[in-house]
Amino acid sequence: MLEVTDLLKIAVGKVPQESSTSRASARYGAVGGVPPVVVWNVCRHCNLRCPHCYAAASLRPSRNDLSTQEAFGLIDDLAGVGVRVVIFSGGEPLLRPDLFDLMARARDRGLKPLLSSNGVCLDRASARRLADLGVRYVGVSLDGLAAQNDAYRGMEGAFARAVRGLRHAMDEGLGTGIRLTLTRHSADQMERLLAFAVRLGVHRFYLSHLLYSGRGRNLVGQDLKPAENRAQLFQLFDAAERLLDEGRSLSVVTGGNDSDGPLFLLWLRAKHGASAASRAHEVLLRRGGNSAGERMIAIDANGRVHPDQFWQAAELGDVRRQAMSEILAHPLRFQLQERENHLEGRCGVCVFKPICRGSHRERALAQGQGLWAPDPSCVMSDAEIGAENVQMVRGAA
């Protein structure tokens, strides 16, 4: 995740650089050190039919989802290995009847529960329950304003219901965010949805790049070209600066493509000079780049554990058969810790490798490349990353 607004504040001197170290002072390669954040898809069914859904969610519940007792055992196991943050996701997690019981168990075991939702089922009573359970943040996915969102997601009125849900959450004092997945269908919606987020008063606007996972594997042709992604990002960076200058409280972040960080540094250098870019660069170095399988893992509805919620082809273990301590000792996690030594082609020689770390492995794999091949959605040019003379070996762009 690239925290654009926070980095801007540091780069231009609005907050001291030291304030950025509180959440991520250690590099992401600390397998066996800092416990991972867990994204838990507590169910695989959903009331929407989003074409890019990484979980390929179905309309009907599955009998293979973890039972309540299995889920309680998993929560206890997560607490036992030191996990402190669990993002409850789906499918649509609010469709799981025992969701609040699971969140209560997590809270009682010292875990911080967060919610990722489509917002359609987030009524006033649910928002109050979430607040009572200590949920501090609710992220809601939208694919544009009402007409675009409802047509794309397959439910008339879905946008209005999600917005009501966000308002209920804000009324209960919860942190809130809107997340837009960037595709050819949604590119023209980015600035409109950002402006709407400002008017609504949510706390975060999250631009997520398309990941080639689940139904998203069928949308590779709908991904933007690197030059088109760059143009969208430059617009977003400009908008984040404008909002900061206006004193708006909305934080802009991006996710799903760690090459956004190097591009942000280039933009920052052009706008504010080398010193500003250097301050942001130091923060990005401390935080590291992609952390799949290290500072993040994902658990699907059937209890299988993956490096992140998108990289479903890689399985670290199964909570029905293994303790979490055994799963966290999987060799792939240690390979990922050393990923900078394994990356091939243009990623292997990239001067920004320490702050990107090859971005997303599942996108390279989905394109038929090897595990350590370059992410095909990198937004940086060969010249910008120092790869002009790289040989066209396997995975080189």
C-alpha cells in the first residue's frame, strides 16, 4: 500500500519524518519477527457479481466454509502466534450469520478486527454492533458512481445502499474508506468517485490496481497499459496534493501495484525537488515493498492459507489440518523474505527494488511467467529503473 497523503505530508514538511515510523519501522522481510496481518475471507458467497472479484464469489453459501467452532479455533490459534490484526473479508462477510460472534472472539483474544465489505448489508444496527465490537475501520468497495457501480456489480441500488452503510458507520464513529479497482471500465470514474468521497466525508480513498485472480483472471485485457496507469496515478497524486492544500482530512492511498512508490518519487521530485523526494524515499525504504507471505497472509473460506488474498495458487497450509505455527514455517515464506535476490529480468536490476520488491507475484504467474519474473503491470520505464541494457532472459520485459 502506498500512503500518498501521509508521504506528501512528510515530504513537504507538514509532519516530522519520525512520525512515519510508528506503524512500520521494520522492513517487511521479518519472517518470524513481526506477526503478519491476516486477511480472512470468512465466506465465499456474496450478493453482488463483480467481474473482477478475486474470490470468484458465488451467490449461494458453501458447505465447505469453516464452521463456527472451526473459526473460533482459528482465531485462538492466530492469537497464539502473535497476530494482532485480522481483516474480515469475503465474499461478503456481513452475509455470514456468525460474523459478529467471530469478531467478538477476535476482540476477546486481543486481535483488532477490521471489515472489508461491499456495504450493501451495512445497516444502522450492524454499524452499531461493529462499533461495540471495537472495529475501527470499514472499507467499502465501489466501482464508480451509481449508474456505473450498479451495472458493473449486478445490483440496482447497490451504490445507494453502500453509501447509506458508510454513513451509518461514520455515525457510529468508525473509520471509513472507499476502494475503487482500476480497470478500463472504471478509469473515467476515479476522479468523480474521489470527489464524491470528499463530499461524503469518508476517511480514506483507496485506488486498487487490477489483480489477475479469481474472476479477475478473465479481465487481463481490461487492465490499463502501464502508460495509462501512469496517467491515472499522476492525476491521483495531483488530487491528493490539492486536497492536502485545502486542508481536507481524506487520505489517499493506492494498492495492488508496488511500482506506484517509485513513480510517486519521480512525481514528487518533479513537483517539490530532490530533498522532498529523499524524505519520502527514506520512509519507503523503512516500510519496504510488497509483503505477501511475510507481513501479510490470507485465509480463504475453506481454511487454506495463501501469501495474500490474490495469490491463491500458492498454498502455505490448511488450518483444518495444521497449526498456524506450522503453516507460518512454510519454506515459501522464507523464499519471499529473500525475494530481492531471486527477482529476474528488469526487476532483478531495478534501482527501486528495495521499495517495490517485485510487486505482485501472482500477476507474473498469471501471465505464464516464472515465480520471480517481473510484474507485467509495472508502471516504470526501463530507463527510469536502470534496466535499459538488461538481457531478454526469462521474465525480462
